[in-house]
Amino acid sequence: SLISTIGSESIYLIKNIWYDLSSVYKHAINEPNFWAIAVIYTFFKINEIVDIDFENIFNQYKYAQIHENVNVIIRELSLQKFDLRYLSEEGYVLSLYLL
């Protein structure tokens, strides 16, 4: 499963993305499984983690809906690549090389 491939620090940061989003996003959260995938994908995108095959996951669900949810998360939280609020240890190391 997707969650079994990431550590407890990453799970903590993913939860923080969700908590922060839920505190600012005041619209209905329909289809929570799509939101969950979007939050996890956003975390991986922020940290430039590319070892998960999200295309395969997206093909199992509604790609357009997940993509829209990712855009909402990025917009509502004003996220950027290597955002310090949600930066994992792996993301930090990558940022040293990529920035």
C-alpha cells in the first residue's frame, strides 16, 4: 500500500497538510478518498519524491478530480516546492542539491 512505503515523519507532515487545509478551506469535502490521495500527492510533490507511481493510482480513480483537489490544496495553503512547513528529511536533502 502507499502508506506502508513512507515513514512516520512523513505521515505526520501529511496529516499537518490535511489539518492546515481543513482550517482554511470552508467548502464541503466530498469524496474524501480523492482528497486523501490529493494530500499525499501534494506532500510528495512538495518534497520532490518521485518513487511512487501516482499515474497508476490516478488511473484507478478520477484523475481530473484528484488534480483539481491538488490545485485547491496548493492554492489554499500557498504551497511551494520544498515548503518548510511540510518538508521531510528527504525533501530537505534534495533541496540542498536542487535549489
